[in-house]
Amino acid sequence: MSRASPLTRFRRRRWSRWLLCLTALLPSFALAADRTQERQAFRRALEAIERGRGWKAEAAVLVDYPLLPTLQARELARQLDTLKREDIQAFVARAPDALATEDLRKAWLLQRAEKKQWEDFRAVYADGPDRELRCHALNARLAGGGTLNWTEDLDALWNEDRPLPGACEPVLDWATQNKLLDTAKLWQRIDRGLAAGKAAMVDPLARRLPPADKPAADRLSLALRDPGAALKQANAWPDDARHRRAAVMALTRQARRDSAGTEANFTALAKHFHWTAADRGDVDAAFALYRATEFDADALQRLANLPTGAQTDATREWRVRVALAASDWTAALQALDALGDKQKTDEEWRYLRARVLRKLDRGDEADVLLGPLAREANFYGFLAADWTNQPYAICLSSLVSDRAAEQRLLVDYGLARAFEWRALDDAREARREWDYTLARLTPEQRRLAADLAYREGWYDRAVFALNKGEELRYYEQRFPLAREPQIRRASHETGLDPAWTYAIIRAESAWVEDARSSADAYGLMQLLPATAARVAKGAGIAYTRAEDLYHGDTNIALGTRYLSQMAGRYNGAPWLASAAYNAGPGAVERWLAQRGQLEPDFFIASIPYKETREYVARVLAFSVIYDWRMNGKALAVAARLPRYGQDYAAPGRETPRKTVTCPAPATADTKPASPAPVAPGA
């Protein structure tokens, strides 16, 4: 083993002494009332580190500053080559729970793995969720003469529905050589990747298959990536089970783009492949499903004629939607009867079943369904309450602050670092610190952290943290009345209901001010830059670049104007404007041209885009909750659902609203109130 040069040994001694001095200063910190001077010093020190200049003079005032470990870790990260394992271990011991420590340790471990310095790697590595490091740890064990156990070491990684890190490849090589990984296991994971629709899982595994199996895996991957290309060459494939599967996959995926053309392909390929009944069922189901989403004339019959074995939750669901769109109530009830047991428990299908029963003059049966549903705080529960003349059922729970426990979260668990990054206007680092800390908390601690974030005005953290079970009752934290003066003013200026504006913000961004979607929409109300520029020009609002939309004031000013424009296209109707806000007015115009005669709740059920369908329901439910938060009562959902073409005006303070109560737990004797329905679109 080569010895380090005198210069390298000098550097190591220097860094070790410097590290010991600095780690002795690591703080026990808490939130302070005013850290302006420290924040300025931190920014200067961070910039100095990034430029490779001295920064310790700036850090003199940061003795108890929450982010001091970040400065120290980033300075150390610039010197990874000279850091010994003892240096990393010393820093970890002094700041064990800091995200900066984890970042530094990972960077050092990855460098040691790249250099195959496995002894150093093993000395510093600690078990954790990082998949790349886990595979490197297995490589380190093998390099040290150890062995692997498939169940203990690889099974969990192997059964994940995502590609394995490149670091796992040497581990898989060893497993193959030592008979732990065989062809059966490879096909097992390939099948998992195919089921997940992820060609990136299939491709690296195909390379490990025996030569006789590899072409089939490649063609299965091609069917995922480019079904059209797969179909062009399918006539030359062998007629065996795996190639038939590849052809069926290509047909079912291509049917989304061209149902009629793909059906012709299927007929032609029948001369080459001997389809099984299951093959034919899968393809017939795909053809029927994609005709259904276009509401073709034969879609309902195709769906109804599918053999039981070919039916899926999607085909059963769309059988209902197509029947509703056709106002064929008998067919709709038959389709509802054919839903799976789990589907039948969903609030949407319970509500639609009740509505169909009413259409068939079976009101008593409908009310048996609507009564219990009206006790639920969701879109369909609110609609059920409208139909049965019941108050809205919203049960509020309150979080009680515990100052001592909160202080422990800030100090002992390092939550203060997340708040400090937020104070520095670094949203990305703030969220990283928050997520890192939250992952180590108990459920009760997470609730306390969420409430603390809410009280500090960091609303999106509370929204995301309180997201299941009884936590859904923390309406104050989950539906914050943030920026209320501005939202009331902007809504008044544009003729909108403030509760609806709030609902759009909550549905679009969940209060993440710097949100940016995959479609390139920005900010609280998720505006596209081109849309924002057009609205800004018409309204005379200053706007120069997309990043301006990260400023809440600008985003709300432009977003409310755009929402008002959408409302103006549909006589003010919030449900149609919400659909247009999400899917674009062009799509909504097409749907209205085809099905505009439908009652609003049935029209919503027939929206082809799942995202938009759920979005409209979510916005309308959020409108109820925000109206209640602002006024103590809530405008009926049914009142927000005028028929297409009817005029709608935003409610005012004097507009009648429904009472909101928390009902007592239901009993076997609970019966719905006598119906005096307020029908959607009435």
C-alpha cells in the first residue's frame, strides 16, 4: 500500500486540527427573535466558501446560529480528497442529525466507492434508505471477502418498482456468478417492470438474460417505449407466449392513440399469432376503453359485452360514465351493479347510484344511500346533503400547542434549520431540511411541527404533513386563510367568490409559492408564463419573466384575472370555469358541444380527463370548506352548479348559506332527513 506524501500528511493534520476546533463550536440552537446580522454574515460566509475564500472571520458571530454546521460541512466538502475517515467520524459525532452532515458523509462515501477505498467506506457507512449507498455497501462487503444473502441483502431492492442504481451492477454480477440470481428471478423483475410500464427497469435486465431469452425481453421493452414501432415488426416475431405478450402490450398501448387503426392491426396479426382467449380479452378491453373515452356510439355495447375475465376497474368505471353521458339510466344502473366490490364503496359511485335510482323513480332507495353519504366532508357528501336537505358535516379538530415539545423539535431534532433556510428565502433547502427532520419524528411530533409551520406562515408544510386519518380534521391548518385581505380584494375586483379563489390556490399549489409543474405552470395559482404575459398586458400589471410568478402578490393578481376570464366564458359558472382552468377552454368547449345538455353532476362524471374530473370535484369541495372557514356557513355546492348556459353570480355576505355541523356518530337507527332537494343545475 502506497504511503501518502509529506504534503498530503501535512494537509490531513491541518484539516484534523481545524475540524476539531470548529466542531467544538457546533451550537445548541433555537429560533431567535432577530437574526438579521447573523443571516447577513451567513450569506457572506457561504459565498466565500463557494468562491474558495476564507470565511471563518464572517462566522465569528455564528456561534449559536442554526446553519453553522452547513458552513462547516460545505467547507469540508471542498476538501474531500484530504479528509480522513476520522475527520468525517468526528464531524458526524458533533452534528449527527444535520442534513448537511448527511450530505457531506454521502459525498465522501461516494468518492471512496469510486476509488474503491472500501475499508474507509465500511468504517463510515451506516445503514440508511439511500439505495446507491446500500449497493456500494454490498460491494464493500464483497471486496472485503464477505458474501451476500439474497433474502437479507437483495430481495427488498429487487422487488422495488424502479430501476436499480448503477452501483448495484457489480453486486448482481456476483449474485449471478454465485447462483443467487438466475433466469427465473430476472424474468420476475422484468415482469414487474412491464406491469409498472417502466422500460428502464427491463432494459438492463434483458442484457443479463441468456441469448435465447434476450430478444423477447427487448421486444417487450420496445412495446412499452414505442408500440407503433413494435407493431410494424411484430409479423416477423416468433409465435410464442412472450412475443404474443409483447404484441398485445403494443396493441393495447397503441389503441390509446388510434383505436380504429390498431384494431385493423389486431385483425392482420391474427393471421400470424394464435391469440389466446386472454389475449383477445385484453385487446378487446383496450379497444372498448379508448372508444369509451371518446364516447363513440358503440362504446357502451362493447364495454357491456366484455367477458368477465377481460373486465378491469377501468372498463367497469367507463361503462358507467358512458351510460350516464347517454342518459341511459337502466344501462347506468346495470353498469353500477357490475362495479367491483371496492369500487362500490367509493363516494363517487355511491352518489351516482343514488342519482340514477332517483332517475328511475326509486327515491326511497336513493335516500338510503344519500343519508350516510351526507355525513362525509367531500364533494359527493356535500351534494348528498343538498339532495336530502341536511347541513354539511364537517368535524373540526384543534391542535394544542406544546411550547416545550416544540422547542425540543427545534433544538434536539434540528427543525430550526428548516425555518432558518426559509427566513433566508431558500425554499429548496428549507424543504430539504424539513423533509429530513420530519422523517425522524413520531406522528405526534409531526403534528406539532405542522402546527408550528402553520403558525409561522409556512402553510404548505402543514398542508402536506396533515394528510391522513384523523389529521384531515385539522381544517385550520389544512385550509389556511392566508393573504386574506389580498384575496378578498383581488376577488372583489374580478367578480369572483373569495372562497372559490382560495379553493383554486389550495388545489393548484397547496400554498407552495414557488411551485412549478411539469407543464411549466408557476406559483400559487399555477399560471403558464404565456398566459400570465397575456393577462398582465391586458390588465396593465408589471410582469417581465416567469420567475415573477413566484411572488404571491403578482401571481394572485394575474391568476384571479385569468380565472375571471374563464368564468366569463361560461356565464360565471364555477364548475365549468374550474374545468377550463385545469384542462383549457378548448377541451371544455369540445365536451360541451357533445354533452352540454347533461346536468352538471353528470357532466362532471363524464369528463374524459381523470385529472380534470377529480380537480373540479376537489375545487368545489374546497370552496365549501373555505366558505365555512370565512363565514361560519357555506354556500350550497348545488348553488355553484348552474346548468350550462344559465347565469351565475358570485355570492355575497348576504347570500343564504347552509349550516355546518359535526354530526353524532351514525347508528343503525340513523335515517336521512325528509328530502327537500336542492338539485344541481336546478
